[in-house]
Amino acid sequence: MIILCSSSSTRAELLKKTGIEFIQKSCDFDEEKLNFTDPYEFVINASWGKFKECVKCFNDEIITADTVVTDGKNILRKAKSREDAKKLLLAQSGKEIKIITSMWVKINGKVYGRCDETIYEFFEFDESDLEKYLDSNEWQGKAGACMVEGFCKKYIKNVKGYESTAMGLCIEELINILKEEKCI
Ligand SMILES: Nc1nc2c(ncn2[C@H]2C[C@H](O)[C@@H](COP(=O)(O)OP(=O)(O)OP(=O)(O)O)O2)c(=O)[nH]1
């Protein structure tokens, strides 16, 4: 049985789409102790830290992941407040951003690691629409306060990469790994 070591409802929803059986468990790895400023280093080390914690607790097949947004200068993580979410979203309005997801998979005694990214070019976010989104609290728990399948969708000018990567788990590449290991 595959264990999705994540508290993320979005990751669970994405994994459900593959049709593979899994159970979701959270693992307590504190990303706050990481002090990488490079988004790739951060996301790879955060997901690896989660993976190592999970390997200690579970003998099963394991999937861990971490996702960050970057505007090219800063790492945009989860907002701590409505004001923080507004700041993070305004940093993305009218800009090109990258959403990077690193994933680790332990399967059949092998470990696969991947780092995928999706690049979005957004139109300027409409101010009143942004306020409505902020009032909805849907941004909570999401990297960069971003919802590519929700609020941000209508502002996508260009996109390069998978939507699943931007939502937190690159399902298309995970399916390739599972096929390689004859699990599906
Ligand atoms: N629905 C949705 N969720 C998103 C989007 N972008 C990022 N996320 C979510 C996926 C993850 O739950 C969260 C990124 O935070 P983390 O990678 O630290 O994961 P999280 O702490 O949620 O769970 P975990 O560390 O796996 O237990 O943001 C998006 O566009 N739509």
C-alpha cells in the first residue's frame, strides 16, 4: 500500500485521480528550520526531509513532496495572514512566476526523486476579484497563496508545464514511475 506522507488535501485529491490505492498520513518535518534562499534547494531539501522522516516511521511505499512559488527573486511560501496573502499575490500579478514541486517516491525498494516546475505568465489580477479571493480564505495552506485551478486560472496568459505540478504533485510523472515499477 502506498503512503502519501502529506497533510495536503490537494495532493490527496491529485493522487486519487491516478486510481492507485493509497493511505494519507502526515509526517512532522519542520520546514522552518531550512534556511535555503534558492527555491530549488529549498523545495528539494524540504521534500527530502519529509521523506527521511517518513522512512523512519513507515516500511511501505512512500510519496512525499514540497511545493514553492518563486517570482524569480523570492521564495513565496504559504501566507501567514490575509495581509501576507495579499502581498504574495500582488508579487505575482502581471508577472511570470514558477511553481516548483519536488517529489520523492520509495517503491519496490528503489527511491525516485524529481523536481518539476510549471511557469505561468499572469495578467494583472483585478483588485476587487483579489479582495473577494482573500475574503474566501481559499488561499490558506497554499504555496504563494496561489490557486492555479481557482482564482489564478482566469489570469493565465501563458503556461508551460503541468497543472498538477503547480498544485503540489506531478501526477503525470508519478504515473510514469508507477508504470516503470509495474504498479499500474
Ligand atoms: N489547490 C491548490 N493547492 C496548491 C496550489 N499550489 C500549491 N498548493 C498547495 C499544495 C500543498 O498543500 C501546499 C504547499 O505547501 P507544502 O509543499 O509545504 O505542503 P503542505 O504543508 O500543504 O503539506 P505536506 O508538507 O505535504 O504535509 O500548497 C494550487 O495552485 N492549488
